[in-house]
Amino acid sequence: MKVEIRIPSPGESITEVEIANWLVADASWVEKDQEIAEVESEKATLPILASHSGLLSIKAQAGTIKVGEVACTIDTDAKKPEGLKNDKKVTKISEKPTEKPKEEIPLEERKASSKTLSTEQSKVKVTPLAQKMMDDKGLNVEDIINGLRKITTDDVNRVLSGSNKGKQKNSLGDRSEERLAMSQLRKKLSQRLVTVKNESAMLTTFNEVDMSKIIAIRKEYQQGFQEKYGVKLGFMSFFTKAVVEALKQHPTVNSFIDGDEIVTPNYYDIGIAVQTPKGLMVPIIRNAEDLSMAQIETSIVGLTEKGRAGRIGLDDLTGGTFTITNGGIFGSMLSTPILNPPQSGILGMHNIMDRPIAVNGKVEVRPMMYVALSYDHRVIDGKDSVGFLVKVKQMLENPELIVFNGNRPEGILLGL
């Protein structure tokens, strides 16, 4: 019996997706629940699983395809090849699954050929984008050169013109271009970013944070924290906790516009911006107000790994009341983060740099971080935006305040 595997719907209003990769070759044996392809939509990248064990026949090449169409079939009556190990681990192959695999070359021949080719390959220039594609597909320069195309008279003439008498070279250098089709996810992201700029009154306010105490806490408790919870104590859990407590005191920053109404959730679903090979994604940590520092760090690690593996689903991305993004990991000193609609606020973290500041009338060098709050001025007034950011600053500079909902312990003791 031949079982059809159809393209699943990633969500409402999505009518077509893109087959990003076939993870197995055509006419190969697959096991039930094995990942056989990656499907990319405007919202997320999802795997296609084999519903049965059997012989795979690919019906749709990598590229755009409508939801519900047949991607492949599995012949469940076929016999499993003898000596084939039941190993579900797969690797990405060329986006042309019908190509036959290369014949295995003996180790001695590969070593000999690699010596003669190494010198030639070192002369081949590879652009960064091409190198990344080659790395993703497990290809090297030899794979690309072999059988790529024939050498024409134009190629010979170009070499001769560039190496005659004075060996004249193009003073402008390499002026080649590369074109790569935008993915569904990148297209949707582009549309959303333009929409935010056009349909919101976005404004950004800044402050700076002395990270001395948080750095000292991490240094003192890192080992014990990691031994107990199996995860490192990072900066993001401190920021998440501080943001949640600040949102409680400035609830309009946790709001969004729905038609003619301003909706203010009484829960705090915090989006954490994660850079993935597919682009920027913002998975959600739900009900962050109920989570411990260890639970927040564990959630962030899990979501980051899913994002880098291209396994973030719609449930991970849907919703969110506020977002935190950390450009500091890439070395950014200052930026104006863009809103993640329909949210009205986003906090931008930046790199930590030693800077001289005034402390009790004296100049001291402290590890400082600039923080930025971008907000929709239609919903959030200047008083709330500045007050929110100041409250975040206070709790980060004095982490013990987070335990007391952002208030000073002596004030709580006195009932003030």
C-alpha cells in the first residue's frame, strides 16, 4: 500500500509553504516518525514526519508548494533492504533528491587527490554566503568545481587579458553579485517590520545600568547554580524578573491595541528574541511571573536550541505581551529595538563596557550597559515609559529588590 504524505497546514490563513530541505534521498528506506523534510512557512519551520515505515518516493522538489498537496509517498509493502541499520539519524542532502549518491572513493585515493587539489582549491575564492551554504550542505570546493560547467573560450580570454604583459588587474576588484530567494519567513518578517513603522507611534527612551552586583552574584553562585539546576546563570533571567516586576507597576507597558480598545493582560508572557539560521524569532516564556530564575534559564536554553535547530513551532511563537532582545551578544553598544506587534513595548539590552561614572562624588570604573525601551506612544505615555525603565534599572542595580516586588525592604517593613 502506498501512503501519501501531504503538506500540513502551519496555521490559519497560510495557503502555501516552502519545502526547505529533503532530509532523505528519493527511493530510500524510512522509519515511522523519522523526520524526512523541513517545511518553512511565513511563521515557522516545521518537520514532516514519516507516518509509516517503507520506501520513500519524493513527489515534490524543494521549493514553494500549496498546503494539502502530496509531498511524497511511502510504499509500506516494500521490503526493507538487508543489512540496513535501523538508524533514524539523518543528514541534509542536496535539494535535488533525485540525484544518485556519489560512489565511495577509497581512502588512499581521497588522500592522494586531496594533496594535488589542496593547492588549487586554496586559489578559489568563496564568498561568505556561498561558504555558509556549502557548510550547511556538507560540501567543499572540490564538490562544487567537479562537473560544475565547461571551460569556454571566454574564460580563457578573461585569464589572458588579466595576465598579459603588465598583468593588469581590475582596479575595482571583484564586482560579482549573489542572488538568493527570500524565504517565506523572511518575507513575512519584512512585512511586519514595515507595518510597525507605518502603523505605530514608536519612540525610544534610554538609560544605563551598573551591572556590578549582577556580575558579582553570577561569579559567586554560578557553580552552585549550575550544579543544582544543570543550567548556567545568565543575565537574561535577571532582566526577565526585573521586567515582570516593573510591568506590574506600569501595566500600560504590558498593553496592546485591539481595534478601538486597549487590552491589558494580567499575565506576563515575555518574548525572548533569538537569532536563528532562518532569521530572528521571538519564542515566548509564558507566565514568567510564576517562574523561578532556574526555570527561566532552562526555558531560554530550550527555546534557543529549538530555534537553532529550526524546530520552533507556532505554539512557541504565538502571543506574548512584552519582548526582550539582546543585541549586546553581537557587540551592539546602543540601538533602538523595533516593536514586535501587537505588543506596545520592547526592551533592548546591549554590551557591557567598563566606563568611568560618578559614585558618591568619586569617579569609578564600573561595568555599564545601555538599555533602551521602544514603545508605542499611542498606548504608553512618557511618564510610564520612563518610570518603567527607571524601575528596571533600580532592580538590576539592586537585585534584592526583585524579591520585594521592586520595593525597598525597609519600606515594606514600615508598611510604606
